[in-house]
Amino acid sequence: MQLQWLLLLPLLPTALGQAGSNDTLLWGAYRPNLYFGLRPRIPESLMTGLIWFGTQDYQSFSKARHTCEQNELDGYTWTEFDAREGGVQVLKDGYNNVKITTELLKIPGGDHGGSWAARIRGEPIKPDRPSRISTIFYLGLEGTGGLEMETDEEEDGIEGPVKFSGSSLQLDDFTIKIVDGPNNKFVSSGAFKEDFKDRIGKTHFLGRPSAPGTIWQAKDTILKTIVQQFQSKAQDYQQPNYPDPSFLITLPDDVYTNSNLFAVQKTLEGPFQFDVFYESASAKRKLSSATLDQGIPVLLESYNKRFEAALPFPADYPAEKRKSLEAFSKAATSNLIGGIGYFYGNSIVDKKFSYEWDEDEDAALNDDGTEAKGARLTEPRALLTATPSRSFFPRGFYWDEGFHLLHIGQYDNDLSLDILKDWIGLIDQDGWVAREQILGEEARSKVPQEFQTQVPNYANPPTLAMVVTAFIERFKTHQAAQGISNQDLGIDVNTGQAPLGTNTAAGSLHTAGSEYLNSPELAFSYLKSIYASLKRHYDWFRRTQRGQIKQYGRTARSRSEAYRWRGRTETHVLTSGMDDYPRGPPHAGELHLDLISWMGFFTRTMKDIATFIEEKEDAAVFADIEKAIAENIEDLHWNEEQQMYCDANVNEDEESYHVCHKGYLSLFPFLHSLLPTDSPHLGAILDLMRDPEHIWSPYGLRSLSASHPEFGKGENYWKGPIWIQMNYLALSALHKKYAAEAGPYQGKAKQIYTELRRNVIDNEYGRTGYVWEQYDPLTGEGKRSHPFTGWTSLTALSEFSLPIFAQRPGQFLCFLAVL
Ligand code: 6A9
């Protein structure tokens, strides 16, 4: 461990005032593919979900809400969300004239991950129009254990709370209680009312046995039962003279023996509310509606404080923008964190598959050494991960995740490290991680078959390395700020807490609860624990994605550092992440500029982490490779004539040539800060970037030059549209290096930084209230998937954590610390 941190030890907080992170992160809204679905981070356990539909007519039943769908609701957003404490989500269902608010409060205590309380509230969007909603809350237990309904079964439904009790290996004993709000009005009038008088005003229920691994299909099971119930009762009536749907579209009020799936239905009129309490027995604490009445306002207050400390309002933005900017950023951050899911299950891998240009690869082998053939199911794996989109792609994506964790880490450092650890755990013995993590049946149900199989020589940009560097930077900044100015900040050295309301740019308030930032030992052992796997992963990249240098008349200072994405087709390089970005024809001899740049970045990160954990020899090796990569980027990828960096390919005469398409690709050595500030090529890159004929737009950097013949053509995914995570890379390269350090282009870099940051922020927030997957390169309008709860949220970081170039105390103190 480095000396200066050891010296700071006596100043560190001794009591952290927070439960272990495993505990506070056990429960969560970890079914982000649902509008509201809670489960613990345990492979087979208790899963809950919310279903609702309108009873204004019979048709609305076929539009029952459960999984997030694009263009179904008028909006759904977590306005506040903290993974450890809970949050508030607003779901606007215009079709059924209801705004549903889901509130979640996590209550620590006991030895099994604590308890929680959830409140589901509904109110008419248009108060003068009817709002008749039927809600179904379900709970299902998988794996060993048991779940029972405690409330006596009544054949015509239940008045008052419904209680369950259960037990499982990891959750131990627990109870669940579902309680009406004070003013619920059950639907009670209508033709044939007399026929149903015993059922009206009651809560209906069912209990069914559900085979292992099928709780995720609860909606089907439950709605089918409702249809059967309807059919048995409807025969007494003649269409169109059916009774009010509220009377007929109901659960049957019976519980089969050995049930492990239960559902509770309420059919209500006008504003409504019900609470669900999960009490972990060892916590020995009774929860009631008062817990939520009091707890939610406290949660919101502490959320706001934490958010403002983690992402302080930027000094260069006019105060009158504050409200809308903060609301936007809170929602973006909350949806990213509210989009975190826990996935468990097997996936499909094909070890043998390869395109002809990839066929130089060694034959793929099974673990037992035999040659592998065809697609196979793997062992089940577990993963806690953020997701790019709750409706469209609710699963883990490797290169998206690095960006997600940059943002999450700014708000909750330890949460980002916990998730990173899960991803690191996926690195297999060869060092490979699949690009898309489609774990289990539920995740697979969202993916067309042709996209399900993952191939072990396919990569994706190594963004997990970004999370490691961000952590190391944050740690150093935090340690320096702590050590030098604890007294100045009035921080209590015993608790690590600053006085409430303290808002320091050095960020002591929001990081006070972080175990890793506050403890050099923990930081050290965390990095040590991931190092071996990360290195295996790094070696896998260097081994499997290497490119050819010695042929095709190429000359380069390093004979080893050249790279090529495997798994491309004629038109797509999905593995690069920039799917349809123009490239040359597939060839075993082509070399990809983005990949060598990612590798330069990855190498630098490996050097930083090796230095941190004192693997000195490794650090020296990484330093050499880093230098070799920088040299080879110049030797293999710089095109003097066109004054830009390009891919390389091989022509019919077996000679190397450059494939140059102006766009994100051409910026890569700059995006990863691989060029020195006095590089003779930096000016050309900055000019290309700032040129409105090419990459620059009033809304952010375009993926492809507006003057390129393919601009906006074909599928038009990466042929022009603006991607926020790429703009973020440019902004941080400018902020941390090119605009911050002295050099011939510093002035230009500062200018570009200020303009770009403003363009991206001004375009995105407050336009539609939605965050989009990408933005139109000519009009700035949002495009494709929305709400996009993944990396687009980085606008919030561009706003807040990359402020104007005032003196940043953090940087200054950091500098002192490494002296
Ligand atoms: C196919 C659709 C119901 C494409 O954000 C995830 C990825 C990025 O990693 C990548 O860079 N997106 C970008 O070019 C989305 C990929 C979605 C594939 C889903 C199945 C099913 O639709």
C-alpha cells in the first residue's frame, strides 16, 4: 500500500454507520422488465409483480399491464431511486385514465437482508372522467421453502388485509401483508349487482402451484384463471347484456394445495391505495401504513441531499434552469439505478462458430479438451446489472455496462463496485465474457432466436476497465480531501458524516457512507480480488483479437500491437458496438482503429491497477505495451494524406491500405486520451470534430460525417445519429486532458469542451421528458428506444460532474496527495 494512504489511516472514520452492502442490496426492484417487480438477489427465491387493467369495458382486460412495453403507457419513470433505500416511480396510463405511483421503502434490520414496504397509489389523470382499475399483486416462491396464505380463505373474497407467511433458506422466516388505503372505493354498482352481492367490495385471490422456473410467467397463469372464472359465470348472461366487467373479471378465491404462487386482486373506482409489507422475521419490526406515511418524505429528503452532493449543480448554469435541470438529472440517474436487474440462469454459447475470415482461429475446445460443436446451454450464472432499456433490452450488455457504472459510481460508489464484481465473476477460464448476457428463460423470451447465441471469440469494447479507473480516481480524490480537510469541513472523524447541508465540491457528504472510498485496506483488497480475472480478460483480448502486422508490406515499431474485431459480417461489426458504422470489406488482415485504441486504454488501466496493488513487474510490462500501442496507432493507422486516423485493410494485390470514414471511429485515439497534448495530429482531430460539415452538430457529435455518402442511409443506426455515451467520452477526454493540460491546442480544446457540453445538455433535457437511445444528427430529436434507461443518462454526468474550468478542489487536493 502506498505510504501516503497509510499516513491518512488515523483520520479515517472508524464506524461506517451503514450496514454491509450485501445486506442493503439484497432486495430491490430487480425485475426492471416489469413496471413494478421486486425480488432479492438470490437465484431461486421470492418474486413479486404488479398487474393492472381497466374495467371500464371488457376489451381493456386484453391490455393488462405487467412487462414494460414501448408505446403502451404515456410514461413511466423513477423520479427518485436509491438502491439501498427505495424510491418513487410514476406510471401514466392514459388509456385507463390512471396515474399509478409506486413507492418503495427498504427497512434495514435483522440478519436476512431487512424488510420493505411498498405503496401502490392510483389517481385519475382526468378527474372528471371515470377511472376504474383492477390491480393484481402477486408473489411467488421458487426454490426450497414454503409460502402460505394465512388469512382464512373465504369463497367470495376477503375483507381487510391479506396475510401470507413464508420461509426460505436465505430469507429465513418472513410475512407479507397487503393492506387497503383509507379511502378505497371498491366498484359496487351496476346492472346485476344483486347477483354478486357477496363478492362486491371484497379483495379476491388465488393460490396455485407453479413449477420451478415458471413464476416469471405468473401473468399468464393468473389471467388464464380469470378467463376461466369469467367463462363459468358468464354463461348465465346473454351478450351484450353482461354484468359490469368488475364483477366478472375476477380471481376465483381459491387456493390449491401446495401453492407457491399467490395473487391478490382489488377492483377499484377513483383514487386508490394499498400497501404491501414484507417483514423479515429476524428484524423483529412491525411495519404499518404509518411506516410509509413517515418514511417516504424522509427518503425523498435524504435522496435529494445525497443527489445534490453527488452531482452538485454546475456553477456555469443559470439559476433559473436549476429546477428543470435537476429534475431531469434525478430522473435519468434514478431510472438508470431503477433499471438494475438481477438475472440468473443458463445461456447459449457456440464454441465452434466462425466466419471464413475468422477461420485462422484454433479449434474451440470443451472444458474436457474435446472439440466443441454447435450451440449449447451453459451452466447457470448470476448477474446484478444495469440494463439499457426496460422495455426493449432488459438484460446486461457488456460495453453498455462500463458506461452505466461510471454514472452509478458517481452516485453510489460501492454499488458500482458490487455490480462490477458480478461482471468480473462472468470472466471464464479463457478470459472471455459474452457481449450480451441473456440469462435464463425470462431474459431469452425477449430475444429473437437468431440473436441468442454467444460466441467465445467475440469481444465488445472493454469498458469495464473504465469503472476501475473511475474508482481509483474517486478513491484518490476522496482520500486526499478527507485527509487534508476533515477538520475544515467539520466532518466527524468517528462517523465520517459531514454536518447536514454541507455541500463540498470535494464530495465528502455523498461518499461518507462508502466503505471502499473510506478504507484504503478495502480498496486495496477489492482491486486485488478482481485483478487476476481482469488480467486473464485482458490477455484474452490480446490473444484472440490480435491483428496481422508482418504481412501486406506493413511497417510498425511494435511487432505485436495490432487488433481486429472478430465476428463481423459484410455490413455489421456488432462486436465493436458501432454496429453498422462503415468499414472496409471483411478480411483476415484488416486492422481496427477503435479496437487498438480501446486496447491502449485497457492497457493503461491495467497499469494503474497494477501500480495501485503494487504488482510492479506487471505495471512495467503494461507501460511498455501502452507505449507500443501508441506508436503503432501512428504507424498503422495515421493517414497523412487525409490527415486522419483510419482502419487498415488489404487490397487485391495483398497490400495494406487505409479505410477512412469520418466519424466517431476517426476520433478514437483522442477519445481515449492516447495522443499527447503536443501530438502533431491533435489539431487535425479537433478540427474534424468541430467541423459542422462533418461531425459537429448543435446537438452533439454525430456518429458519421454529415458529408459522408452513407450518412443517414440504410438502417441508420451508427451512420449519423448522436450517441450520448460517445459524446461523454469526448467531453471527458477534453476535460481531463486536452483542455486541462498545457499544450498548443489547449485553447481550442477548452472552447470545444464548453460548446459541446452545452449543446448536449441543452438538447437533451426538457425536450420530451424522455431520454432516448440516440438523437437525430440534423434536428436533435430523440430516436428509437425510449425511455432509454442506459448510457444516455450520462448527460446527467456531463452536466454535473464535468463542470466548467474553475479550480476544482478535488483535482488540486489529489495532486497534493500523490506528491
Ligand atoms: C436485438 C431486439 C424486442 C445496440 O444498448 C445495447 C446495444 C449496444 O450495445 C450497441 O452498441 N444496442 C448498439 O448498437 C441495442 C442492441 C439490441 C439488440 C436486441 C433483439 C428485440 O426487440
